[in-house]
Amino acid sequence: MDKWPKYYQNQLIVNDGMGVAVVCGWTKKELLWNNLSEEARKKVSVVGQLYSKEGINYIIRNIFLNKNIRHIVMTGSDLSQSLDEFQAFLDSGNTKFLHSEIPAEKVKEFQEYFSKHYSRVEVDKLNDYILGLDLDKDYWCNEEISFPDHKVLISNTFPSEETGFRIEERKVANAWLKVLDRVVKFGKEKMSSYDEPQRELLNMVTVITEDSSKDPFLPDYMYSNREDIFRYYPQIMTAMVPEGVEYTYGSRLRNHMGKDQIREMIKELGRERYSRRALAVTWNVEKDCGNSKCPCLDLIQAVVQEGKVYLTAYFRSNDMFRAWPQNAYGLLAIQEEIAGELSLKMGKLTIISCSAHIYERDMGEAKEVLSKYKALECAVDSRGSFVISLDEGDILVKHIDYNGFAMQEFRGKSFMEMRDKLIPFISDIAHAIYVGAELMKAEKALRENNEYIQDS
């Protein structure tokens, strides 16, 4: 083809080299390239990062369009185990994650050649290793092939409030299903800075009320499993930065310009329980303005109310399919740390995702998860419940708290009269529909002088 590579060209370092493809995991490709000698660079045709196993599809696609690629070198930090997945694919042939548009015989051809022509080396040995490579003189394949683009399930989006979507659930997994549902139904389609289409909602607010980082609830339908979650914790709970990685959330939160901000939050709330100054930021103005690799998580704040620690986090950008569950459990771990240090109870976790998106490559899987596991939405309304009855020629509505105690009463003759009185005390849509239906039944029974019994 005239212009190679076809996929993610602006995310790769492309060079007129002798056929070495360097796949560098999470380590910055620019760092590796800058540390290569001129002689080593002459052998390298492309350097790129591999953040997830989905990217292996595009490595295969690009290499089938360049028969000059003769050797793959894997190196760098492997935070998501994507390099392990790629190595396992070449060694043992695991193909579950591959696009169906890549024919099985071509997958086999790729594996048969590159299982004998790949290496995995440490970053500090990369330059010498490339210099010592004895590359095949022949092309790796006989013909260059462009496979059909991967087809994903994209449906029309529906009209919505456009910004400020709210979801509250006890568990991260239950909230995740609702998150996927909202993005699939109401997200706007647009390009991302990675040259990949996405579906995006603005300012999604998710509230988690009862989950635990130590014992995460992870049904089989979740994209992340227990191993993924616990492997993620050090990236947010410690200041450790893997070699070649510019920063982690943990390094910015716990060693930002020499400050352990989480420790400072604990100290602040220890001094003054009602403080509104217990917050931490990851944004470094000097480094991050204009930086395409700036942090997605930008701010967290802890507030104490009625003996509980509430945590709020703000993400400028959030991959809701792949990353959000790990982000949520990482934040729960921080919240538990703060609450434990202060001997306080856990309040709710609130996550604000400004750009809440699902990439096109994940849309089909997201819709499949929803078709199999999305249940009827029915949640306990955090603003209370209502007991409806007829009393002395009126519709009587008692507003009940979690413990079953009446907080206030409302009287009226019709649904329309009662509606405006009740609206401020209903936060859940399903609850609102239920109350509306019951008020209509009560009005009809009152008008026709019949008995009314509220459905449970």
C-alpha cells in the first residue's frame, strides 16, 4: 500500500528500516527510540505501544500490509499483560480475541513465521539486541493483504439530556451494566485523538454505595477479573513507577512534587472533620498542558459527613468499558484507606466522568453483555419511599425513610395535584413511574368510590 501503516499511524514511530518491529507495552515509545543508536535505528521499521490484547489485531493487520517486517521485539513495562497475551498468542495460538475478518489460515501463517522470529528483551538490552539481530533476507510473506475492517455493532443514538447522567448502585458491577446501557443508547458518535471512533456521554456521575476493594463483586460478565483488579491496585495505592512509564496515578497522588497527597488528606481531616480542603490532584501544569499523555484522573476529594468518609473523583476522560471498573475499585481502596486511618465509616463513592466513552472496537462486546445480563432496573430510591392510601375523601401519601418512619404526609384529590408535591422527593426514574401509576389507580378508585390497595 502507498501509505503504511494503515492503522494508528499517528500513534507509531515509523522508520525506513530493515524490518524490526518493536512492541513496547506501556513504556513510552519515544523513550525507547531516543535511546537507540543510529546503527540500531537502521534496522527498526516501526515502534509502537500495546496497551491491550485488542491491539494485537492491528499489529497483525499492519504487518500483513508490510512484507518487509522480519522480526518482532517485545520490550517494556507490561501493566495490562498485553505483551504476555501477545507472546502466548505466538507460542500457543490463543485466538479468542482476534477479529473474525482475519482468516484463520492467515492467522496460522502469521503465527508460524513470527513464533520463530520474535524476541522479548529487557529495555536496557534493547539496543545491543537489535544490533546483533541477523535478519532474514527474504520477505516474511509472499503477498501483502488488507483484511476487511472489523465490523462492530453501532446503533442510532437516542435524544437525551446531553450532559449530567446519574447512576447509583450498591456494587460496581451493577453500575457498570447501567453505564454501558447509557453510553450505548445515548452516547454521541465522534472520533477520538487515537484515530478511533467512540461513543461518548458528557459528565456521567456514578455513585457506589456498598462495594469493597478487598472483596470485589466480579460476576463473569465483567471485562476485568479479580487478578486484573488486584494487579491494578499498586498503580494507584503506591508511588511506584515502572521503568519507562512516565507516571502512574499513584505516583502523582502519593509523590507529587515530594508530597504524599493522600497522607495530607488524612491529616487535614484528622485536624478538622468538617474541612473541605482534603483533596489531591494529579495534574501538573508545567508538564501536562499540551501533553497528549496527561492523566485521565485529575482530582479526588474526601469529605466527612455524619461520621462517614465520602470520596468524589473527577476524570477528564474515562474508558467506561475497559478501564472504569478498575478505576472504581482503585478509588474504593483509597477511600477505605482514608476511612480506616480516621476510624470512620465508609460513605458513598462518586465518580464524575467528563468524557464517558466506549471505543468502537468494544461496542459489539458491550452490546452483547447488555443483551445477556442487563436486568430490569429497579433500585431503592435514596430519597425514601411512599405509602399510598385513601383517607377521608383524599389521596393520602406518607413519605417513609429507610427505617420505616414517616417523615411527612401529602394530601390531594388527583394525580396531577399530588405529582408536583412528590417530584422533589423522587430521584429514581423507575420509582417515579411506579408512584405515578399508583397515584392514577388511587385517583380512579377515589372517583368511582372503590377500594384502593397499593401494589408492593
